[in-house]
Amino acid sequence: MAGDDVVVRLQGVRKAFNPGLPSEVEVLHGIDLQLRRGEFCAVVGPSGSGKSTLLNLIGLLDRPTAGTLAVCGQDTTHMDDAALTHLRGRSIGFVFQYHHLIGAFTALENVMMPMLGDAGFPTRAMRERALELLGRVGLNHRCDNLATHLSGGEQQRVAVARALAMRPAVLLADEPTGNLDTRSAEVVFGLLRDVNREQGTAVLFVTHNPALAARCDRTLEVVDGLVNPQAAVAG
Ligand code: ADP
Ligand code: MG
């Protein structure tokens, strides 16, 4: 049964941009790592080292050029785009540094977005779930405000609520606090930590903030497209 709780597994994963062209550049050079259910893992390393590239692969927004990637026990190597999209929608939540909310939509509409078109969510259930999630991030009172009318910290809390809509097994947070003041960063970090503890959601949290990284369960250090091997091996 060992390994059943592994939600992300990379073996020998490489990523080159523009493969086969003169401008080809390999950014990730063979990454092995496992993320288990319930783990809260910091991802640190210099700018340009490959952190976002790594998260985009794990989030099934892009494909490795070599190696294997499995998400929630499913090997993605031979999946077509539709299968990847389906697995992504079911398994992965994203929070980015620049929230990527739709500014002309309300907070509530933004949180409902991932549920649209999902047969499991009739409109009423979507709305209730979105309200519940906005309550979770302390923003019930802002549900009808346009995203552009919210503060940066509030927008990022909406982004967290939206990321949780489909109850993902894995939450990928790429510098979610990078653009926030200290207090808002603390609130957003605390939300991610609570979700991780209460729901067992595995979290990859990219940060340049050593104090926040120190409060994660484990740290992956990405340097020049490789993960520090000691840190990559789970206990
Ligand atoms: P980090 O998130 O650690 O700052 P990135 O993963 O964004 O690093 O980038 C790693 C390297 O890959 C950088 O040198 C960057 O310029 C390069 N890179 C990222 N995306 C592309 C792309 N689409 N095409 C070519 N190079 C890219
Ligand atoms: Mg980055």
C-alpha cells in the first residue's frame, strides 16, 4: 500500500523550450520528486531557476519533454489534451502571483468559474459552494464586488477560494504572497496552511520569503533546473 498517498510523482522530468530549434533551451534537467497527500512544501530558488516551469508541468499546463509525470496516480505521458484538461480540472488548483481574476466579474462569479460546465454543479449548488468558499476566506461581505474593486490581498483571497472550488488534491501556489504586504501575505499563507491541515490538500508554495518557507513541512530548492536532491526525498 505504500505510495498510495502520493499525489504527484516526477521521474527524470526534463523540460526544453523550442525543442529542435536553434533557440532550444533546456530549463529542467531531470527532476525526481514525490509529493504526498497532506504535505505542505515550500519551493525556493533564484529567479529563472525553473520553479514556475516546474509548477506548470505539475499543473498540466505544459508537458515534459522527457521523463514521466503522474498526478493522483495517473500517468500523464500518453494522455491527449482533453484527458489532461479533465485531470487538471479534477485534481489541481492554482494560485498565481498576479491573481488572474477576471476584473469585470464579481468575487462570487470568479469563484464559480471552475464549476461552470461541470455536471455535478447545478447553478444553485455552484452559488452556494462559492459563497461557502468566500466565507472560508473571510470575504462573504465582498461577494458582489467586482474583482477590480478589491484590494490586492482580497483579490488573492478570492483566488484561493477559486482554487479550492473543485476540492483539488494538489494546490499549486506560485509566489501567491509575492505581491502582498506583510499582513495580507500572512492571511493568505494562513489560509493555505489551514486548507492543507483540514483537508489534506497537498500544497506546493513558491516563495522568496525565508520566514514563510521555514513554516512549511519541507523545502524543495530549485537551482539551475535541478531540485536539491536531499530536500526532494520525502521522509
Ligand atoms: P522561476 O519561476 O524560477 O523564476 P521560470 O521557470 O519562470 O523560473 O524560468 C526558468 C527559465 O526558463 C528562465 O531562464 C526562463 O527565461 C525560461 N523560460 C520560461 N518560459 C519560457 C518559454 N516559454 N520559452 C523559453 N524560455 C522560457
Ligand atoms: Mg516564477
